[in-house]
Amino acid sequence: MTPACNILKSNKIEFSIHEYVHGANAKSFGLEAAEKLGLNVNEVFKTLMVTDDKNFFIAILPVNYQLNLKKVSSAFGCKKLHMADPKVAERLTGYLVGGISPIGQKKRLRTVICESAKSLNKMYISGGKRGLDIGLNPLDLSQVLGANFADIIDE
């Protein structure tokens, strides 16, 4: 069990575990997960870290979309954000890139979830390692993270 799964269990949040064999040559971890698990790409979400060089934030969005940095900056009330260095993301979360779960990170960071998740009964996020996704209700994810929903993607 990963820290993400343990936190969901301890909070009595219903979730499902979905494992697949991660391919070393996969170009996109999220798209690979959707394909190998036979899921709709609009239901599988990636976890990205952004920063203003002082503070770090987490954005959760569908794997088939790009993060809009202006929209996510606005969602966090920041002037300008940029993508965090992957090594910094690994150090702050305790997870490897391609397996960064928004749940159970070493340091809890302010988080925003793409508003498209609200229309889903179940969304899929990284479970805390490559080849492991967990499915859960978006409102449960929002509650366990203390996260808000916002428009953060490029259309």
C-alpha cells in the first residue's frame, strides 16, 4: 500500500485500485494509464506541480489537456506561476515523476482540481507509483485534499 492508499483507507474513503505494467518507453504516463486500463482519457487525471519560486502548488487535470498557467495562477491568487522542476517535485512529494499522487505527499500543498472532474462519478489519479491508479469520487478527493475546483486547462 502506498501513502495515498493508506490515507484514503484511514479516512474511510471508498476507492478502487487499478494496476498495469508501466512501459519504460511511454511518452505520457497519464495517457499510458488510460490506454492500459481501458479508461476514457477525460476520467484519468495527472498531478502537476507549479511554483512562483517561493511557494509550490498542485494542479490536477485530465491527462489529455494542457495546464493553462494563467488560469492556474489566478486560481491560486498568484501573479505568475511556472512548472516546477521534476526533481523538486519528487523531493517535495516523496513520489517519483509518473507516479506522483496528489494524496499522501510529504508536504501538503495547496491544490486545485480541474472543474471538469465535478461532472464525473469516478476519476482516476496516480496511486503513488508508476503503474498504479486509484479511482475515487471527485468530491471525496476534494475533501481529503482540502482542494477547490477551477477552470485550469487550455480548451
